[in-house]
Amino acid sequence: MSNETSVSTPIDTANTQIATFGTGCFWCSEALFETLDGVKDVVSGYSGGHVAEPTYKEVCEGTTGHAECIQVTYDPKKITYTALLEAFFRGHDPTSLNRQGNDIGTQYRSVIFYHNDEQKKLAEEAKKELDKSGAYAKPIVTEITKAPKFYSAEDYHQDYFAKNPDQGYCAFVIAPKLDKFRKVFHDKLKKNI
């Protein structure tokens, strides 16, 4: 069975756009982005590799070239790509090459997979401005590349934090990160969060 992009609930795609980001662990990324008003769906998956239909085990071994990433379906009338980029850069350490916390390897790289020329332009501008601003002590190493095929991760990875809030990684890594994210983006959160 193919694990190429799949969505569990029907979404009106007529007025939505897609953004794809890799920030290390997709469980964290998914939990953060799902809180943003205008985000319709977030799917955890893999992109940027050379193996068709990769599995989680294969990606974790670091031999497929894929990054753990999320594909975000959003309403650009409610949230801009620029706001998503801000969430992307603030939601992880973009100066850490092939590593986020204890997760080490190219599968945990910081990457923006752009879907059109406008996304590419905005991503490059955001990275350049952040580097110039001195917001980070080290240079930003985020890769910006054209979006290749996206493969959704296995079902048990989808909505992982929501389904497993008491699991150790969720309770001690994701929950504090989500609390901090909600404070920073309080004006961009969904009303029921």
C-alpha cells in the first residue's frame, strides 16, 4: 500500500495551499503547526530522499536521504506563508546541522521544501534577514530546495502528540516546546486551543 500523501479527513483544497517543512522530529512539528489558525491539516512524512515509499525504520537508519517533515495544508486568507516561515524558524534550531536535540542525522535536517517561486523567494528572504539580524549566534543552515515527492508517514505517526500526550517524549520534549510556542504565537492560534 502506498504511503504517498494521504489525508485522514476531507479538506476543501480549492482555497488552500501546501507548505512542507523539516524541523527534526515530525511529531514536534506537527503538534506546533496544528495549533495555528488557518492551518487546515498537517501530515507527518518524508521528503527529499532517493528511495520510493520509505518506511520510518528506513528513514531512521539515515540511508534513504529523506528528512522527517510535515506537509501543511493552509488557508492563505487566514495565515500567510510568511507567518508559517516564522513558525518554522522559531519552532526549532535552524543553526544545527543535521541535528535537533538528541536526534542526529540528515533525516533531522532543517529544510524548507518550496512548492513555487514565491515560496522560494520568501524562504530565502526570511533566512537572509534572520542571519543579518543576529537573532542566532551561529549561521542558519536551513536547506531551501524544490519540493520533491512527499510520502506520508505510517498512520501511528499522525497526530502522535494528540494521541500520546503521556508518552515520555511527548510529555518531556513536545509539551514544553508547545507551551513556549503558544506563548510566542498567541495571536495566531486557533480559538479552541
